[in-house]
Amino acid sequence: MARTRRTIPLDEKIEKAKAAVFQAKDKYDAAVEELNKLQKKKLELQKQELLKAIEESAKSYEEIMAFLVGDSNPNED
């Protein structure tokens, strides 16, 4: 009988530990989802800001593209 008494508390501890792990995983998953949403929102805001800067720029399309691809002097052909 002593063996049965030891097994039951151990099984209960295992179940409690499993529950704690699942709870922690759910909390982790929610935090990761929130992080992804925030990062996506930040990227969208950066895209809007970049588009606005391009629209307000006096530079031509070719000048902007040359700058973005790293060509320091687009008229030097």
C-alpha cells in the first residue's frame, strides 16, 4: 500500500506540472502574437513614412532607385 500512496501524489504532481507548462505556453504564445502584431504595425508605419518622404522629395524616380541600390552617382555612365 505504501507504494500506491507514493504513486498518487507523484501523479498529482505530474498533472500540476503539466498544467503549469500549458499555462506558461499559452501565455508565451499570446506574448509572441502581440509582439508580431506590434512589429507588423511598426513596419506599416515605416512604409507609410517612406512613401510620404518619396512623394515629397524633389528627386526623380531614377535618382531614388539609384540611391536605394547603392549607385552613388547615377549620371556617371
